[in-house]
Amino acid sequence: MSGASSPVDVIVVGAGPSGLVAALRLMDLGLTVLIVDAATAPAQESRAALMHAATIEILAEMGMIEELLERGVRTRAVTLADGGRRLARVPFDELDSPYPFALGIPQNETEAILSSRLEQRGQRVIRGVHVHTIGLIGEAYRVKGTRVHSDEPWEASAAYVVGADGKNSTVREHAGIPYDGASYDEDFILADVELAPSPMPADEARITLSPHGVTVIGLLPSGRHRIVATAPRGRETPREPDRAYLDDLLRTRGITTNTRDAPAWSARFRISHQIARRFRAGNILLCGDAAHVHSPAAGQGMNTGIADAFELARRIAEARAGDTDALDEYERVRTHAAEAVVALTDRITRIALVRTRPARLFRNTAIRLLTRQPGIRRALVRSISGIDRSPLPRPIPPMKDVR
Ligand SMILES: Cc1cc2nc3c(=O)[nH]c(=O)nc-3n(C[C@H](O)[C@H](O)[C@H](O)COP(=O)(O)OP(=O)(O)OC[C@H]3O[C@@H](n4cnc5c(N)ncnc54)[C@H](O)[C@@H]3O)c2cc1C
């Protein structure tokens, strides 16, 4: 048997971006924490590639801004196009934030920054432990797991348990919380690949709408581009799309560029939109993908998880100090945020997937007209950047030399 001999304040299950932020923030607030993950090593896939302003603000508040700005590339606007024709440009520089941009930074880099901060604080992720049982003994939770390499049992006790263990959360299952929602009909594909010529200026992300599907392209710090797209219908989607498949997809959607090399990473995936019916059961709390998943439109998954985790740490610290409403308040505020994100991403996905010619003409005209209105443009950019749902009080102090 191995694990922690004396109880801690909080056990965080899952060391993805949500779990790492929760653990770090809880430590900032003076609580004792253990963070445990089933994976024996950090994930190497780039996954979430866009960090929005609200997340940059949170990680700046936690003292990580220099590393982020050094490793990420700044995206200053999102453009919308129908085939080769630009419909609208939505600039982030209209944001009321010291960081009026999004950062192109792969999720594994973000996790590396968070993990190294954890190590600087004298804490490490306990890796290779699959948590399988959570029991309540008196006022403490006993969390039990198995070491994946040796099958040796592991256990530890805490006053609170944070389930940051992703979409198929064991913690959520143990808490008996249903995960309501539905899946989209489409297959999606993702590829990190070098494109030439670049289909848009280096500081823009582009969403191309076409009757053949939706394609989002942004620049990564490696110089490669991230492509996320709905897969063509009527043919089988390959598990790992190759150059020929991607070149064909770009050509049929009117995007005038070609791959230069084999993708560094490519994948096929299906998505759903789901929200946990409760974000808490007693002192077991959910955050990140364990609490909600949605369409990749506008890159909200990791960003929303980090905001949950930051808010959750504050509320657990308040509850520990005797505030009996704090955890209900967490659930109320972040359920509302998750519902807003699901509604936003669902709306974008459905608008983008319109196929008939009259509906597309109507949609394109509406996009052109609406995005010319400064008030609507600002509301859109606040929503996409997450500032509308941010747990940080405003105004955020300015940052020198950041533009
Ligand atoms: C292909 C792909 C592309 C994506 N692209 C984007 C994007 O462009 N933008 C965006 O914002 N989001 C994107 N996402 C979503 C984003 O990656 C997730 O929203 C994000 O990882 C959620 O973070 P998390 O910490 O909540 O959960 P996760 O990152 O899933 O981390 C959960 C952790 O819990 C651990 N774990 C699970 N079960 C147990 C257990 N029983 N015991 C111990 N540990 C356990 C896992 O090993 C894992 O490390 C993408 C996801 C995928 C798969």
C-alpha cells in the first residue's frame, strides 16, 4: 500500500490543464494538496491550440505570463470567409484586456508550464495511479487507486476531492452525477501541418465556411498550422488524415494553399455537448471536461476548464474557512458559464454547417451586417475570449510592454 499517510485538504484527480490550475491555485491559497493522474507521463498531443484572453489573464494573475508570451504566438483577429471570399474580421484588439489577443500555444506546452510551476512549489503530480473508488469515512474522503504498472494499491484522504479527470470522469461516476447531452452527427478532423502559402496573415485565425464543411486554421508556434474541420460527408474519414486527404479538403473548400509535409499530428474525432447535472456532490467537486464538453468551435474546452479550476480553488478555500454557501456558489456560477459556452459553440457550429444556397446567402449577409456593428462585434469578441464568464474581477491591472 502506498499514498499519503496524513490527510490533506484537497485531492485533485487528473493533471490536465484543469487539475494543474486547481492544484496550483489551492496551494497559492494556503491549502494542502495532492494531485494524482493515471497517465505515467504528460500527454504529448497538442490538442487545445488557442488560449483566449480570459485564460491569459488568469495565468498572468498566477505569475506565468512571461513563459506564456515567450512560447505562444499572438493571434489578433478571427476572420470569417465563405470559400475564398472574406465575410468579416473580428479583431481581438477591441477587447477590454491587457492581453487583447489569443495565444497560439499547444496544450502540451501549457501543461509543461503549469507542471514546472508545480515543481518549483515543491509539489509533483503523482503519476501512474488510476483512481477507482472514493468513500466517505467520517468527514474525510478516502480516495483509492491502483498503480498502473505494479497493480499496487494507493490511497489517500482529504476533506475535498476535485474531479478534473476528463470527459469519462471516474470521480463524476462515483459521485453518481449524470452527464446529460447529445453528440453531433459529423466526424471532425484535426491536423498540425505546414501550409504554403499561408492561407491568412500570421496574426489571424481563419474560419472558412463552405457547403462542403467548416475549416478553422490558425498558426502554431512551430510555424505549422492547426487545421480543425468537419470531415467531408459521404466517404469514410481516415483515423489519421494524410497529406492527400488534407490537400483535397482544402481545395474543395476554396482555401488556396497546400500542405508542405506530412502532418506532425492528425486525428479524427467525434464530439458531443454535455453538461454534468451537478458540479458538486457533498465536498466532491467537478471541473473542466469532467463537468462539460462541447464543440471545438471557437476553442473553448481547455479555456473553460482553466476558468472553472481557478474559481473552484477560491470557493474551496472559502468553504474551508467556514463559508457554507461557497461550494453552491461555485456550482451556480460555473454551471451558468458551461451553459453559455455550450450555447455559443452550438450556435457557431450550426450556423457554420448551413448547406443550402439560400440559407448560406442569408447567413453570409447577416454575418457581414452584424459584424459591422461595433457593439455586436465587441459582444462577440468578449464571448469568444471568455471575458464574459471570467472568474477574475475587473478591471485587470495593465501589463507593461505587452503589446
Ligand atoms: C483531438 C482534440 C482536440 C482538441 N482541440 C481543442 C482546441 O483546439 N481548443 C480547446 O480549447 N480544446 C480542445 N480540446 C479539448 C481540450 O483538450 C480539453 O477541453 C482539455 O484537455 C480539458 O482539460 P481537463 O484538464 O479538464 O481534462 P483532460 O485534459 O482530459 O485531463 C484529464 C486527466 O485526468 C486523468 N485521468 C482520467 N481518469 C483518471 C482516473 N480515474 N484516475 C486518475 N487520473 C485520471 C487523465 O489521464 C488526464 O491526464 C481538444 C481535445 C481533443 C481530444
